[in-house]
Amino acid sequence: MKAWQAIAFLTAVSFGLVLAEIPRADWNTLAALSLGAGVAALSLMGTAAILGGRWRFIESWFGGLDRVYLAHKWLAVWALGFASFHLAFKAGIQGWDAAAILTLPPFHTRTVRQLSFVALMLIVMLALNRAIPYRTWRLWHKLSGPLFVIVILHWLSIKSPIAIDDPAGIWLAAIATLGVAAAAYKLLLFPLVSKHAEYQIAAVSPGAGAVHLELAPVHRTVEFTPGQFAFISIKHDGLREPHPFTIAGADDPNGHVHFVIRSLGDYTQKLVHEAKIGMRADIYAPWGRFKRSATAKREIWIGGGVGISPFIAWLKDRAAAGFEKVTLFYCYTPGRDFPPIDVLTEMARERGVELVPVASGPHSAEFTTRFNEIVRTAGADSVEISFCGPKGLLAVIRERMKELGLPGSNLRYEYFEFR
């Protein structure tokens, strides 16, 4: 499922159920549109809360937690849009049989109405504003659940033609209940019942604005598939907030877990500079569905910057085979290659993978020439591409595929950013 499909489905159901509750003669009025927008806003916000619970069956529906986070963000954005329309126009017409599900004093009803819009606007601002330090962002984002309760109170206290036992009322009650349950689970139970294990930093290998961390299990290990990622919570002041990183190691005989981390923000900058041997950490894993193709006749792997991490895990997977059909393009900034080119070259040589370092961008001859040769030799339908890196680089890859006639379905990728 894609984000737009979830939004379209929830919106269609919301408006359809609203139209069933009001006279047909009023369907084209602003009041009907406002009421439908209000139901859609609550439905989208409740679903966003459900997605935020990190339930694994939800991850399976969307094809990975990175897709879940993307859908979570756009659900909130569209919820704000519908809520804005709902606030601007009265959701009622004289003659409608309207009543409140939960009767509150008029002052409290108006206050909750205003606060519900402010709450939703605050949630969306937190989701989209990358300038907020990660620690502050995560602390405030925890309020999403309580703020959602305010929105629910607005629905229950405002006069509306939708009764709790109407189809639209049952729809909203179900979404609201699941949304509150998911928010409570994520806030209170997730740290206790989710799959995680305690590790200790066993080795720290610094690089140019980056670090390679090797963590040893304290008691038990986490199981994962090469290409998946984990949330790491370092038990050190300023580093306790769980943060997602791709696992860059596989089949370690000692159960050690490896991460390649680049300084890209306030949290990672602090982690790169302050990580020390002996620090303890909780690792929540595994997440993600970024898996190598099992049927590809010819494979192209493209890692941009720290996006090389999942491909390192694939290279280290001793149970894997078929590396002779793989070409790995490593796009990096000169002086910021991490792991160093010579180290990655040796790893690729050991597995029989062709490595093409790309230091001058995806428009360079070193990239386009070899990329074009592979497609012409193997045939467009036979080449499957796995990508992990920045959005700008992904756009270039898609354009190159279009020019060469490569089907869009032959590209698998993991979203590089959550915020």
C-alpha cells in the first residue's frame, strides 16, 4: 500500500459515510463538504496514530517501516488541510437533526474545537520542521497521542447529524479507539514488549565526519536480515533517544552488530563525537523490508553516502550467492568516503562484486557509461536496481532508468530520511 492509496481510501470512505447521513439535496453545499472534511481529518489523524504505533502487521502492509513513516507524515498533512476547511465553514444546515454525542458546557465545547485545530497544526509542524533538534522534536512528538484525544473530544462534543451508532459514527469510533490504543502502546508499552536487546560498544572506528560502531551483545542477540535497520538508544546523556540506523553487518560469529553512522544532524553529530568503547545501548530490531532480489538476472546496487550501509551487510552475508552478477556503484564526496574506498574495494573483491566508485556525481561519465553498458548488455527487463541514498540521487536514478527504458518496477529502494 502506498501513502496516496491510504489517503484516498480514507477520504472516500469518510465523505461517502457523511453523504449517507444527510439529505441528498444538501450534498453540494459547503456544510456537507465541511462535515465530510471534518470526518476525513479525524480519520486521517487516527490512522496516522495507528501507523505511529509501529505494529509489525502495519509495516507488512506498507512494505517497510520507512514507507509507514512516509504515509504517517502525509496523513497528518492532509488531515490539517481537511481540518482547515472544516474550521472555515460551518458543518451544519438548519433542518439537520444534529446533536452532540457528549454534552459539554458551551464554553468547553468552543475551547475544545479551537484546541483541536491547534493540536493538529502543532503535530504537523513537528513532523515537517527539520530545524527542530532531534531530542526536542522527539519529546514534543510524544504529545501527539494526548493531542489526538483533544480532537476526539471535539468530535464527541460538537453538534452533528452523525450519531455514535450510525455507520459514520461507528467508523470514527473504531478509528479513534485504534488510534488511542496505538498511541498508548507506543508511549507506554513499546519499550517493554518490542523486540530489543542490550549491547555494549566493543569498537569505535572514526572516519571523516562518520564512525563505524561495533556492538557486542550483553546477554542475547537480535536477529535480522541483511538490509534491515534498528533503532539504537545509547545509554548516555543526550544519546538516549532511539534513532534509526541501517545494520551494516551480517552473520557475525560473535553476534556483534555493526553500524556505519555519518554526522548529518545534531543527534548523529553528537553520537559520532562522543561514542566510546564500553557504552551500553538498547537495540530495537529488526525493521524494514529492503531485501535483495532473489530472481534478478543482473543486479545494480547504488549506495549514496551512508546509504552504502545495507550493501555492506549484503556483501558480508555469507549465506548469499550470485555476487558475480552484481555491480555496486558507490556515490560519495571526495574525502568523505566511509568506509574508505580501499576497504570497500577489498570487500567487493572477496565476494566477486564489481565496484564502481563515483566521486563526481551521478551525471559523470564513470557512472553513466558503465550504467548504460550494463543495461544494453543484459537488457532493460533483466536489470534490477537496489538503491539507498538521498532523494536527489534517487530522482537522477529514476530519470536514467526512464531514458534507458528500464521499468519502474525494477527499482527497489529504502527511504533515506524519516523526518
